Amino acid sequence: MTLVLWPEMIETIPQATFGWPDSPRTGRLWTARYWCSGIVPSGLAPVRITLGAPRFPLRFGLAGEIPNLVPPRSTFRKPYLGPTAFRAVYGSMLDGIGVDRIRAQVDAIRETSGADPVLLCFEDVRDGADWCHRLIFAEWWREQTGEPVLELLDQPPVV
């Protein structure tokens, strides 16, 4: 049996660009999973962008949450959306909120905490096989502002 996939049938999975901050205050946005061991040593401000809070103990306190970055509740129902359909729904939601409003929320957390926010959700995207809304947000933010959003490494790179 031969499987034929037309180009429009292939889902493009967003890929993370990984990095480590030179200091906790670089003026950049970061993303990570709640279990990322780099959050505490990075000095970044952990921010929840998930519908629910983690049901496991965190190794850090949250600096805040940005409910506007939580995907619509409808996207959590079966059948689950693939990356392409999710991008359309979530991107439309983000477009409705707008860069200025999101930036104001990010800047408020940066001002209160004294550090750049690291936006947190649950999925482990390190191997490139999984995706989540924080990666879709990172793509959207880069497209709208020209500012890249990096996924936090588990530890500083060895130089």
C-alpha cells in the first residue's frame, strides 16, 4: 500500500528557537514549559498562560499570568485541532486582542518583577515532535513585531 500526501494535507509543526538570556532583563519575551529547569537560574519572571494552573508543585513562584494568551476553551475539546487550524483560531484571537494590549500586560509584569517574562505552558517541545500554543504565540509575535521569542534552555549553554 502506498500512502500519498498532498502538500495541503501536511501539517507544519511550529519549531522552537532555543536560547539563554545574558541577563534577566534583556527586553525580550521568552517561553518554556513549567518543568524547565532553567527558569530559576535564568532569573526570568515565570508567567502562566494556561487555562489551568499546574497540579504539581513548582520550583518557583509565578510572577503573574496573562489570561489573554490562554487559547479559547473551544480548542480544548475533541476533536482537537491540528497546528494549521489552531493557528487560525488562536491567531484570530490574538489579532483581536492586539500587540499593544499584550505588550502592556508583558511590560507590567516586567516592571513589577524586574525581569523579562517567560511564558509557561505544559508541553515539552524540545524534540520538535510536539507543539503548543506558546510556539504559535511566538510565531505570531515575531510576525507582528519583528521581535523573536526564544524558548528557554534547561541550562546555560557551555561555552
